[in-house]
Amino acid sequence: NGKQFLMIFDTEARLAAWAKRSITFITVKGRALAQAMDPKYQWVLNWGTPSMKNFSPEEILWMKKNFNNTREV
């Protein structure tokens, strides 16, 4: 449907299972990801697992707005 997705995994094992091999990756804090990413990308956390979550553009915009004003302690 022309949608673009960013695949996100909370463990290296889940990433490797999805990729079906070891794969290069970077670790990014969610707050930084929300600020850096264009909201046209939908996020999918832990694709193909029971804990899978698809973040809609509205959810990402909410995070972008609300995480912008928080400080890490």
C-alpha cells in the first residue's frame, strides 16, 4: 500500500530470527528515534512475535511531541 516501515527489535536474538541470520544493527534510545525519524514511517516492534506492536503515524507523532520535553535522569 505504499507504506514504509521501520523494523525495531528489543533483543538481538529477535532481530536475528527475523533476518534469518546475524545482521548488523545499531542501538538507539526510543526517545532519540522518535525525534529523528520522519513520521511517514510506521514502526513495527518485534515483528512475528507474540509481543509485536505496530505503531501508527499518530502514535509516533504523539511520542515525538511528548518525548521532546522530557529529560533523561
